[in-house]
Amino acid sequence: MLLFEIVMVAMGAVRANVLRSVLTTLGIVIGIAAVITMVALGEGAQQRVQEEINRMGTTILTIRPGQQMWGGVSRGDAQLSVEDAIALRAGSDGLLKVSPEQQSRMQVTYGRYNSNTQIMGVWPEYFEMYDHQLEAGRFFDQGEVQGRRRVAVLGYNVPETLGGTPPELLVGSTVQIRGIIFEVVGILEEKGDAAWIRPDDQIFIPQSTAQYRVMGGRDRLNSIYASTETPEELDQAFAAIDGIMRREHRIRVGEDADFNIRNSADLLETRNEANQTFALLLAGIAAISLIVGGIGIMNIMLVSVTERTREIGVRKALGATKRAIMTQFLVEALFLCTLGGLLGVAAGYGASELVTRMAEWDTSVAPEAVFTAIGFSAAVGLFFGLWPARRAAMLDPIDALRYE
């Protein structure tokens, strides 16, 4: 019996029971669709995290206050000062760009408009670290930091909260921050959110101005940012920061540090791993339906063997070999599962698009996931179709012809 004839006979059997064939493949369709959707959600989350990493910068280290310990007892949070930032800049031999940060949420007024906005006291190096670009105006410089000048650079969304004034009109005008007049010297281009950092909604002023004119002389920093030219220098930078900070805080080698050094990219990668683990867990649960669908395929194929026992006997009596009978039933099972896989991929892609449009979640259907899903569904068909096919092939033709 030629392979083409075997395939045609198998397809004829499928067409003879269209409704049963559709219901049989339903489990495979649901399983594949669920797997594709979950993997798409995981891939979309991974791409979103990668975009956030790129926006935050891959060469930035953040130094934050830790806990002061005395005799094994915590004495509360330690403090970072401007002197620490100056020591890091001076002691790193040009390895690091450094900027301290003081921040506080304050009332900002422009004409009859006002808003509660995050005020960031930084050095000019901060804009270079995070690759900020200007929509209009300029950045403040180191001279304005040293002179404690009352100048401000507004985030992209801030003009909208201050009456929707065009950026080019805001530059050169004045706003009031906690009642103190500041000249607007620049407006940033849109940057977008990156995890907890939202520069579009912030106002940036010189750190010295923030300390002495806005925050009442408070010299305690929220954090210090340090960056290198390339990611390969991060390990060297980490060691340099640790050594300088220990020296400034008089902490001996081996003692617990009262500061933390964090790589923003590492924090986001940790979140990405958590997202992937969750997506894989959901995909694993969805894969259970594939097994259930495979069992359904095997069950229907066993029923088909029983229903067509006399037919199998006639074919064997006319010279059909065991291999031909077995191939026929394997082709049926393989066709049903592959068809279910294709329909499942289409349904999964549609579900991913629906989630993106309605829930505004990022999804991405990778070609590798599609090919893997189709291949897996074919493997399910072969695995669960093997036993019914073998059972059909092993039937004795005489007993099969006598079967009622």
C-alpha cells in the first residue's frame, strides 16, 4: 500500500467523523493557545524590562544609606553627605561620573497653576549619566551649582501640569518652588518611566540650591549616583566606591558597611527573572491541558480501532501489512494533533493581541515559541497515537472479520 494511499484513507476516516475530530482536537487547541499566550506575556515582560534597563543606563551604580551597627545592634539608618560624593569624584581617578541626589515632593506654582512635584537636587553630571536630552533651553552647569543659583530644568510632563504652557515659552520664565522663585532654563525631552524613576514628572535644580535654599540646610542625601564609561568597568567601579566610602565613614575591612551599592540593571534583571518564572509556571499549567488533550486523542483512536475492526480485517485479508495499518492510524493521530496545534497557535496569537489592546500589557509572540508549540503538538499525536496504531496493526485478520 503506497504512502499516498495510506494518507488518503486516514484523511477519509477523519472526514467521516468531522464533529468527533473537532472535539478531539479541542484539548490540543486550548493547551497550545494557553502556552502561546503565557509565553507571549513572558516575552513581552522581558522586552519591557530590557527597555527600562536601557533607559536607566547599564553603567550606573546607586549608593544608598544602609544601617549603622554598634556591637551588633542597629543604630538606625546611616547618612550620605555631599562630602561623600566629592570624595568619590576626586578619589576615583576619573573612573566615575558622580552626582549626589536630594529629593523631596514640594508645591510648584506657575501663574495661577500649581502642582505637587518631585524636586531633585543634582549635579550636572546626572543628566549625562541618564542620557537626558533637551526639548528646549539648556542644562544648568557646575558654576550654577557652586553659586547656589535658583535655576530649574523641568521634566517633559511638568509644563502640562502647569497649564500646558509650550516648552519654548516656559524657558526664561519663572516658577515658584515652595514659594521661592526659580528661573526655568531647560525642558527635558520625553524619557519615559523606568521602574521607580520617572524623570518626565520631576523638576531638577542644583544640589547646593536644594540643600541651602529649599530644604533648610539639610545635608543628608537620598542617594549618590556613579557611572562608568563602559559596563566592563562596573566591577572596578564597585571596588573603588566600596574602598572610598569605607575610608570616608571610617569602616574597617571586614566590618559591615553602613551603605549599599546597587546596580539598577541587576535589580531589573531580578524582576525579569521573577516574571519569567511566573510565566513558565503558567505555561507549565497550560501544558497539562496538552497532556489531557493527548489522552483524549488516544481514547478516540482506541474507539476508532474498535469501530473499524472488520475494516482492518478486510484490508489485512487483501494484503495490507502491519506497517501500513499502523501508519494509517498514526497519520490520523498526527493530523488531528498538528491541526489542533495550528489552530491553537492562531488562537494564542489572537489572545495575545486581545490582551495587548484591552489590558495594555506588552506581549510578544516569538517564532521559536510557535515552531516549538507545533512540534510539541505533533509529538503528542505520535506518542498518544502509537498504542492505538499498534493495537490496530496487531489484530488477527480472521478474528477481525468475525467481529460484529
